[in-house]
Amino acid sequence: MCDHRPVCTGPEHVVAAHPEQGWSLRCDGGIVFDDTGELLPDGRAVSPHRSYPAQPLAAA
């Protein structure tokens, strides 16, 4: 998918950003989400990797 010259050495280059929807398309075809999850170009999914523990919701 990347047609940059010289060819990109990593997936860091964003070709389309949609912060209002919470995702960005990288030049390698991967999609990265604001919650740190990813869809890789080969179709595999990467679960979000948060640096803080998930907090349980409070019950009213």
C-alpha cells in the first residue's frame, strides 16, 4: 500500500486520520485505534494494551 520513495521503514506514517471516529490508517494498511488496539494488514487483531488497570464500573 505504501508508495513512498524511499519506501517507509516502519508503520508509523499515517495516511488518513479520523480522530473524531477514533482511528487512523497507516501507510502499511494497518488501522490503529485510540484505545491502542490495531487491525493489522494481514487481518489479525491486536488487543488494546493499556498501561493502567481497567476499572470496574460503579453501580448506582
